[in-house]
Amino acid sequence: MSKYVKLAEETGDRYLAALEQGQKNFLKYVAAMNQWTPRPAGAMAGMSAMRAFASASFEFSERCLQQQKALSEKFFGQSAQPKRASAKAAPTKSSPAVTSSRQKTPARSEPAPAEKS
């Protein structure tokens, strides 16, 4: 494991631990506030909709993360494949031989300017 990967993992672990502690404190403060203050009538009516929204958001995020992970695995899988034959390989019938590495490429012709109507 490289030094960078080890440092990144340690930093990520510390961040997640701090985040977890903050979340625990938040829930603790919400519970304390609920004990001290009465709930107004109908205060919890929208909770099921908020729960459904949060659930849908997390499901979407998980799908996005899975898709990104699949992409990176494909990318690294392609990067690990052996390289194709070098440019010095014998020419095939479909590709003519290159006589010089300094061969000039044909000049591009500029497209004619569009006529104004």
C-alpha cells in the first residue's frame, strides 16, 4: 500500500468518526429538545413524506456510486491490458506503410464561409 493510500484511508476514517460523533450529538439534542418543548398538533404529519424523500435520495445516491464504481473498474481493467502492437509493426493490406516519422500531413482546407440569407 502506498503512503498516499494509507494517509487517505486514515484521514477518511478520522472524518467519518467526527461525522458520526456530530450525528450522535444532533440526535441527542433533538431528543432533549423534544422533552423540553411540547409538539404542536400535526407537527409529525409530514414525517412520512420526508422519510420517503430521504429513502429515494439514498437509493439514487447508491445507484450513482455503483455506476461510478463499475466505470472505474472497467477503466482500470482496460489500463491493465497489454499494449497493442507497436507502430513499427509490419503494415497490413488495409494500412499503407509510413515511410517517415516526419511525413507531412496534408494541409486542411478551410470550409467556405456560410452565406448570409
